[in-house]
Amino acid sequence: YQASYYANQTLSGAPVTERCETAVNYDWGGGSPSGAGVGPDNFSVRWVATRPFATTGVYTFTALSDDGA
């Protein structure tokens, strides 16, 4: 995944940092994304990836969040 981290909640402006990540599976708790250069609150992140799906059908994606998703 190409991850872009922003020092705001709206994904606006230039990202503070960008990096490649092998998965989207985090529990930052009260902390901030390690090494991303953003604080523990009022940040946002966008993950982008292209994945081929083996078959057509219904796929379910789940996100758990305390401040928005």
C-alpha cells in the first residue's frame, strides 16, 4: 500500500510523509503513527493499492475507528 500521512483530518494539502506499507492493520491507541511525523490526534492517512480479485462477487471491507473512517 502507498500510505500518505497528513497533519490534518481532511487529507488536504501535501502529505507530511509517504511510505510503502505491506498491510493496513494498526492500533495506534493514544499514540501516533510511528515515524510518520504527525501527532497522536488530528491526522489522516490515505492508503492506495491495486489488487486483483480472483472472482466476481461481494467483498466486505471493515474499518474500526474512534475518530472517523
